[in-house]
Amino acid sequence: MEKNRFQLPERINLAIIGAGPHGLTLVTHLLQKRGKMRGRFLVFDPSGRWMSRWEEQFARLKIPHLRSPAVHHPDPNRFGLRKFAEFRGGELFPPYDLPGTKLFQDFCADIISRWDVEKEVIPVAVTRIEPVGNDLRLWLANGQKIIARRVILATGSANLQIPDWVQKIQSSYPEDKLCHSHDVDLRRLQLGGEQILIIGGGLTSGHLALGAVSQGAKVHLLVRRKLQEKLFDAEPGWLGPKYLQNFFATGDYHQRWNQIQQARNGGSVTPAMGMELRRQVRAGNLQLHENCQVVEARWVDNKWQVVCSDGSILEFDRIWLSTGTKFDVTQEPLLTDILAAYPIPIINGLPVLDPSLGWHGCELYMMGGLAALQIGPTARNLSGALMACEKIIPAIIKARVPAATK
């Protein structure tokens, strides 16, 4: 079957890859700062619409509200969401007006309409970014190509973290009986009477546990340390000078990487989620295994036999890995040509970008987790999207001085 082809210009001033929260934040703030950029950029996302993957992830896990407060969103007006929710106060959750999922989706739809950017998203994936002189050529999944003067990567792409013991499983098993949380869709499962093992101590594992229990499953939650409770991924001090001043003063990027790891400190659940999980423990629907890891898993007679580090051997119908993701620029297929043409320092997978989040030597900019060494531990979050805009937009609305040749 012939792939869809689109009427695209040969060249475009700016190409944005990814139509999620970061991409939408960038576009609204760019148009606010420089209205004449309208018509001079295109957004590429295989879904063809804004916020598609974000909405799908929330729907799959039946997440009732965001973890971040109502001031964090893609609109340039910081108080826009609160005003939008003026007559929907019941959809702002304590303790810091956390927006309900439906409220946030409706607000983003309002943003897209007000800024008139519905038609800016081209429904095709970018498969390759190729340096061509001072420009960048984007190769598209349908075979088309387009030249862009500047490119912003805002996909939020990261690699799934799979525990080592998974690779050591010798027997074959149905793929739906062991999968990463990214592949779990609670809307399409019938779990009544099942025994489910969920591995991981982050908020996603909590949503999975409560979702499975609500369908009549018995859940075991296995955490490699004590279950951590925090309101946010990282302390609010990382949104301003309290912690960032010292972070930016550190010229050693290995130290910055260590600070990021310490600030996020692995997965955590909110206090409200922790309270609900304990309630399910008391009700007999959930067992919490702390300071415990899987040593070995075997698929025998349509069941998982799991050997744990505490010596116990447990049996389950399915296993879900809520073991998070890792950002690694060297594993991003889009950037193969960029890495070859413009090698830059990389610290444990994170690129050392210039102060404008640009890739040294070319007009490629990064948003999301891959920009963490220049943004801090909240780079992947909604707050990080705004911080990235504050660095990128001043650079792309004025001509950059060409990099000196060596």
C-alpha cells in the first residue's frame, strides 16, 4: 500500500519533532514572543494531533489527575489553567490544585484552539536527521524529505529499563504475561481473580496496582527499597534559584548528573497514593514487598514462578515492569548522523548542550529529559518545558552566530 504523502515545502525555517506537552509549550511561547513565526514552522508527530501520546498514557493507566500543580501547563499565561477551572473547582485536587486529567485535556484543547495551531501537526514520523551544509534534512517515514534551518527535538523519547533477570528467562511465554508498564492498558484487560506482580516503586506502579485491584485482582508490589513518598518528582526548590544556582555554577557535568540522580532519587509515590496503597494492604488486596528484588522467573504451567531475594518463591498470572525509562542520546536513532558529524561530550547518556540547549556545531535543539544537564532534574516535566523555552526561544528568534570552524 502506498504511504500517505503530504504537500510540504522544500524548506522550512523551523521543524519541531513531537506534538506532546513540550512541543505545545514551545509553539505557544514562540508565537507569543514572535508572532511572525506563524507559518514558518511545522510540527511532525505520527499521531497527527497534539497531546495524543500523553492522553493515551493517562487513559491506559486510568490516572485521575496530574502530579504537578495547576501553574504548570503549556499556555504562556501561568494562571490560565486556574481561570479555565473557575467553575470546575472540583477538578483541582489537594494539596496544590493538581488538575484533573479531563480538566487538563480540555484546557490543552482550549490552548490549541486559541493559538490556532490545530493544523500545524503533520501526521508522519521523522526517522532521520541529516546535516546538510548549515541546514538539517529530515527524512520522513513515508519517504519524503524536507530541509529545515533549525530543528527542535521535543519527543520525550527514552529507553525502557528492563531488569537483567528478564533477559535470562529461558522458557518462552506469552508476551502479554510479562510486559513493561508502557504496554499495559487497563481499559482492555479482564483481571478478576488474577495474581499480579508489579515491580517498581514509582507513581506508575501505584496506578497499576489500584487499577488491577479495582478489577478484582490480587496484587503484589515489589520495591527494591522502602516505598518512598514525595509530593513531587523533585523538590520544588529545583524550579528556582534555591537549588539551580548551585547546579548551574557547577562546571563539572559529571557532578551535575549526580545531582540530578540525587534529586529525583528513583521512583516515588505521592502521600495520597501511599495512603491508598496501605488501605488496599489492610483490605487484603495488596501485598507490599519492600527491600526485595526478583532473582529469577520461570514460566511453568501457564504461571510465573518467581524467586525473590528474600528467599520466597511466589506464583503469579502476570508480571508488570514499572521500572522506568532512561534517557540516552546515543540510543536515539534520529541522531545517528548528528552524533557522527558533530561529536559532543556525553555524560551517562545525556548530551552537553550549549546554554540555548543547542547541539554544538548545528542548529539542533533539545527539550525534555535529554536537556537535563542544562535544565536540571525537572527537565522532563511540564515545568521543565517552560524552562527549556526560556533558553531556546531567544536563540531561534534571532540569527545565531555561525560556529567557528576548526
